[in-house]
Amino acid sequence: MSDLNTGNAVITLDHVYKQYKHYTRNRSLRHDVEHMLRALLRQSRRSAPEPPFYALRDVSFSIRRGESVGIVGRNGAGKTTLLRLLSRITKPTYGSVEVHGSFASLIGLGAGFNPDMSGRQNIYLNAAFFGWLPADVRQIEADIIAFADIGDFIDAPTKVYSSGMVARLAFSIAIHILPEIIFLDEVLAVGDAGFAAKCNVRLHQLRDEGRTLVMVAHNASAIQEMCERAIWLDHGELRMDGSSADVLRAYNQALETAR
């Protein structure tokens, strides 16, 4: 273990690397043939294999219970990969990721839904993932449905839902099961402005109740308003970790310089 300050930490990353193989999607038979010929040519020339791609490279930090942390960086910086690691959707290639406590991941909203089941049935299904018993879910069912505000569609199969309706129900379930840690990836960019504002109010309440929030947002004002701390990722590396005001100032200056 490194010398990270992990006292009272609920999240710890220690020298984390996430490696992916280079992949180019071939869109036709001609592309397939050309790809095969190039591969054979490289083998005949005994050329070195293409180097691996690291979405994250040697990232270390810890987050204490009750902290609200924003993740910033340009597209491809590794933000979503980081949340996927924290959510245990994928594992690090090297290093360790530790998350202590129950968590909800608002990354792919509705990813855990059964499309053939109704919205109401999916409430019980998703709550069961977090150890909730049906009798307990019945006590918050009405609140979940009221917050989602999708009307009679609550009893329709979720495969007929629009993306906005899926987002509404998934978000409502997540915030009502009261996890200790919440991971968000641009969740407030989904749906209409009224629902986004309602979500924003609820997230403030959860933060004030002591929940740990880790969020990705391209809207700097959203991070500065919601998060006391920010982490800046740049090409998979941790560029800066500090107060939201300081990190966002440095990040925006870098964006201006790059233009």
C-alpha cells in the first residue's frame, strides 16, 4: 500500500492502471480483408505489436466519508472509466480500488432494468440488488413513483419507455434506496430541465445528509455548486486534486491555452 492518507476513507485508489487493447471497428468486408492483410504484413516484417492503450495511468487518491468530489477532464480523459472501476463494472489492470459501503451507480441509467417487466416491477428488482425486502420497498414505492412522475407508464413494460422515462425511474430508485455512496456520470444532463432541477435539489439533500458523492459533469458550474473538491484527469493521468475552485480555475485556464 502506498502512503495515501486513507484515514476515514471510503474510496481508495492505489496506483491504478486500466489498459485496453487498440480496436478499430471494421464496417465492411473490404475493411476486414485489408485489416487481415495488414496484420499478415506486420507479421512478415516481424514488426512490434501495437502498444496497449491506458485509459488510466498510475492514478492514486482517497475520498473520505461525506465528501462530494467532481471529476473533470476533456473527452477521453478517463472519467467514465474511473466511475466504472469504482462501480465494480470493470477491474483495474494494475493497482487496487477499494470502495467501502453501499453504493448506487448512475452511469448507464436503467442498465439494470428488465425490459419485459413493468416499471413498478423493476423498482422491486433493483431494490433487491441492494438487499431491500419487498415489504421494505412497499413503504417507499409511492415516493419513488411520485418522484419519477411517468404517470400510467409505471405499469407498462420498460421496453416501451423513452430514454427520459428510463432516466427518471432509475434516478428515483437510486436516491430512495439511500446508498452511502452515489456515483453519477452526467446524470443531470438527461431529461427535461424541470426534472434536472428536481434531481439537483435531491442531490443537495443527500450531500447534506452525509452521503458521499462522486460525479462527472462537463458543466463546471454544476461541479462547483455541488462538490467541495475536484479531481482533474488528463489523458488518463491525475493532473490535479484540490478544492473545486482551484481545480476548475486551472482546468479552464488549460482549456483556454489549448484553443
